[in-house]
Amino acid sequence: MSAAALSALDEARFGLRIAKASPADAAEWDAARAYCARHEVRLLIARIDAAHLALAQRMERDGARLTDVLLQYRASRARRPAVAAGDRVRVRACAPREAERIGDLARQCFRNYASHYRADARLDPAACDEVYADWARRACAERAVADTVLVAERAGEWLGFAALRLLEPV
């Protein structure tokens, strides 16, 4: 894997040269910084494991700012959530043809969300909010983004959604 990579999607959204990286140690962080210098990157979105405290502190010393925390949960096997009798909440897979509707729901759910995008005053707040609507639409329609999107609904009203992607075989 390369040290960093340009993000054409984010560049198109915000009009800045943006790259993404996932350094696991100081050497990879240095390589990502060098990549950004060579490619005139204005914003680097770097994701690291929370267990790498020394790396996070090094990144801060080098001028990086913590702007967001991403939680990932792992389960040994999937279980169907318990639903009270008569509650009539149904959880089902979202069909690709419902991509626009899931985008609308995400837009409502993530309005004014304090994300790493919103933490950067150079980025348009409306475009920051639209990132999540776009992500949800693509998660519903493209298997490269999510393996499945689940929708919770009651009486035709969508209550929430979850985009799921299997990171390693079970």
C-alpha cells in the first residue's frame, strides 16, 4: 500500500487537493507527509488505530489536528435485534433503487454533524453535510462501498439505517 493517495471524490467536492492515508507507524506517517509535499496536498485525511497513541502524539507534534473519531465494531456472529411484540419495526435490506431515499435520510441524520470535514473551516459546511448523503447513496447502490444497507422502518416511515461492510471473512 502506498503512503497516501489523492482523493478525487473529495477534491471534486471541495476544490482542494486532498489525500487520504492510514499510517500504522512513524515511518509511514513520514512517507505520507512526503507524498503530500510532492503532490501539493492541502488537506490530508489520516486515519490511525486508537491504540497507536505514540503515533497520534507524533502527528500532533507535526501539526496534525484530531478532528474526528471513527468507531468500528466487530461481532463474532450476526444476531437479529430483539423487537417487542406489536412494535412493528421492520429491519430489511435497502434495494439499490432506494439509493436516493437513503441519501435523503442520511442528509437528515448527519445535518450539522461535527465531522473531520466540518472541523476544517476552509470547507463549505453544506458540502460537508452532503458527504454523508452521497456516501449513503453509494453504499446502497455500490457493493464496493458497503456489502449491504439495512433500513429500519415502521408503517412506511424510515427510522434509521446501517451500512455494513465485512472487513475480514468470518
